[in-house]
Amino acid sequence: MIIYDLRCEKKHKFEGWFKDLAAFEEQRTGRLITCPICGSSAVEMVPSSIAVMGRSRELKERKASLSDLSPMKMLEMVNDFVTKHFDDVGDRFAEVALKIHRGEEEKRNIRGITTEKEEQALREEGVEFMKIPVPKFDS
């Protein structure tokens, strides 16, 4: 599975998941990919990158070899890092993030799920957060 960052003719950005580049091209040519914001099927791939920042010696040692990894392997590594180093607060993410932002709870890395309405409320409060897709990996 490959995740591509896409942009429609009206400059709306979104992502798409595809089996491979050929599947993306086939769907794009058949106008089967549409912008979730405006519905346009005139889409193009835009450059994207994955960056992981940390003080861990292990991550610094891996930095040089990251360019040799497949996108799925990189997502797996990001998922493993987040799972090991972030507290899972589940569907209480927005609530806990607001408390941390307001100084009502200890500052720490958290992960969880939100609704679109909760995400909008977090943005309005100035809470910084990042959505990371969590793919299902085959065993």
C-alpha cells in the first residue's frame, strides 16, 4: 500500500492510498479519484516526506539508512515509535490535549482518536497536533 499526497485543480490537498503507482495512474486516468472537498477529479500527485524527530540515539543511527526504506516500512517505523513513546488516551484525545495545552495536565506526548468537530475545536484553541495514518500491517 502506498500513500500519495494529492492536490486538485482548486489546490485542495488530500491523500490517497493505492496498491502501487500503476493503480494510482489507472484511477486518475479513469477520473475515479475525486477531491473530498470540492469533488474535482482533476488531481495530481504532490511531493511529500516523512520526518521523525527525536533525541534517541537509535533514530540518529537509522537516519542515514531511511532513504533506502520503502514507504510502508517507514510507516511501520513511525507507528512503532508512536506506540512506544506516546500515551494512548483513546477517544479522550481532544479533552486531554486541551488540558495539556492549558497547563491543567503534565505536558507529555499523547495519541488517540478525534472527531472532525473535536479537531476543529483544537485548531481554534491553537493546540498543535498531527494526524498520522495508522495502516494495518500484515503479520
